[in-house]
Amino acid sequence: MGRAWPPTLGPTIAPDMKSLVAVDAATEKFRGCAGSGRWTLCVGAGLSRGIAPTWFDLTLRIINEVFSASYSAEQFDKLVADTGWSLDAWIQAGANDYKLRGKTDEEFTDLIESILYADLRKAASGLPLERYLIQVLNDARTTPRARVLEVCEFLESRFSQASVLGVARFLIAAAKAGKAPYSVITFNADTLLETLIDLLLRRDHYLGPGPYGHPDYFYKPVRRPQDISSEKTFVFHCHGTIMPRSANANEGPSDGRDRLVFLEREYLRIASTSASWPETLFQFHSQTTRMLFVGLSMSDANIRRWMSSANDSVARDYELLGKGQRVNPQHLWFTRKPMDESLARLRLVSLLHLGIRPAWIDDWPQIEHALSNVLGLPSGA
């Protein structure tokens, strides 16, 4: 028996380009437009902006730290543009210098960790919860109730505009409404998304009527293929993870830093390896579910290559089945709508060959509502 493909799949280069439209993700017109069939949430570094550095900011801080430099964001942006090097190539340069000075790969990973969580640690500096914040983030499901409530209040007050908080609330609401994603795929090394989901679930549980035990945990992080062992919705970390270490080195978490993909050599290894875990994982989801991209610039060469391959495969299948062509791509890239109409048109057509079209939002604090809207979640879900 053949695969039962979702009815929304199909090739994306349409004969009538006048019918091609972007999704205005927060408007009533597009409410529920992604609500049928299986879907996957795919997130990148932009999701954690405000709590953790963006990919660009992380690279800038690494370069300044390793080379004792003091580049501003504007200066470094010009350097990157002038060289044409990717950001992972710049991070590789930092790692190369570390090795030449006799330091180890593990020490360079420790540097990445310190920068990745520096803003969060700084925000907690001087507060009573500074002593146990990292322990709570590493053990969200068993940490004491009072600390859960305190850390949730801290995060929501200090980082209220961070997209990761809105997306965590959205994923909880989607699961409760029976519309959880088939999977979540994250290219982030931080573990903030699944940690926030668990903390918010426990906080809401404790603020509701008793008796109090533990809420239903809907999502399970997967840092390596062997972690797949339950019926939960998986949060796949396909580029490894770095959990923050506490001051006591003996309390270091068991994370996926051995599978990190930060350096250019690691990206090149994935690109040149046939059927790597990140590739096969991504290809399966992109060919069998609708992909919703959040916090990604869509410039990653591997993602573009995988989406192109997936779109070509689906297009061939539809041609063989005589199902014709699809005017509007089913995969959605959530991004801010440009004010310039020409740029908006350029972005609309730029990812057609990848099977993707933009889902416009006005600004990132709107992402929770926009995702809920296109999924058609009930009001107040």
C-alpha cells in the first residue's frame, strides 16, 4: 500500500503566479489555514532572541573574546559582508585559534556555553534566585514548586518580549487543544524552549485547583536517536545541545554537546555525509508534514538543500499521480512583513523552489497569536 500523503502537499512552481499570495498570519482571513493534517514546528536561533544571543551576536562575542577584539555589531557586520564568510566559518576561526594556543575542543565549547547563557545569568545577578536559577533550568520537572513559581515570574517579567516564551505558551495550548505538532525540530543549542514548556506547565498546574502532583508533560527532548522512547511529541535537537552548568562542576548536566554543529567543519561534514541523522530527520518531516519555520533567516545552506530535495520529490510524486500543480506552497516561514512592497514581493517568490512561502507578522511579540491563528486554535486555548 502506498503512503497516504496529506492532501495539502504538492509542487510549488505554479503556472499562474497572479494567484500566489503570502499568508497574513495574524488576520482572520488566514485563520486555520494550517490547521489540517500533520505539521512540524522548525525553530532557529532567532526564537531565543532577548534571552540568548542570535547566531550573529553569538559569533561576534566569540570573535571579540577569542581575539581580544572590540568589534561593534556594525563593524563586524561589515567584516562579514566584505569577506563573504559564513558565520560558522568565523566561529571556526575562533576554534582554530584556541587550538593553536593549546586549548581543547571542550574548552571552546565551554566558551560557547558561557556566551550562550551570559544574558540570562546577568539578568539574575544579585537576585535571590541567582543561586538556583541554573539548577531549575536543568531540572524543570523536579525542582521545588516555590522555585518554579519564582523563576517563571522572573522570566516573564524580564523577558516578556522574547519569542520563545510566546512559542512555549502556544505549544502548550496546541497540545491541550489536540493540535500538537507531529514534532518540533530545533537547530538551537540552548534548551530554553522545552524548559520553558515544562516550567509553565507546572506553574499553571499549581495555580489551578488541587490536588497537586505533576501536570501532563506533552513534549520530550531528543538529543540523539537513542532518546526516542515514548509517545510524547519529540523536540529534536538535530545540532546538539548545551545545557548551562552550575558553579559546582560535579552537577554538570547530561546534554548533547558531543553532537554540536557550530563550526564550519561540522557543517561541511553534514553536507558531505549521505543520510546523516539531521538530514534524514529533516527530510522525513519536510516530505510528510507541513513545516512552520520560526526564528530562521532561511539562509542556512543545508536547510535550503534539504527543502529543495524534498520539494522536488513531492513534485515528482504529484506529477506521476496526475494531481497537477499547487499554486501556493504549504510550508510557512514566519517573518516580519517588509514595508517596501518590492522587497515583500521578492521574499514571496524567493523560496518557491523550496516549497515555502512567507507568513507575515508585524513584529515578533505577535508570534504566539499568529501561530495560534493559522492553526485555528480556539480563543483562550
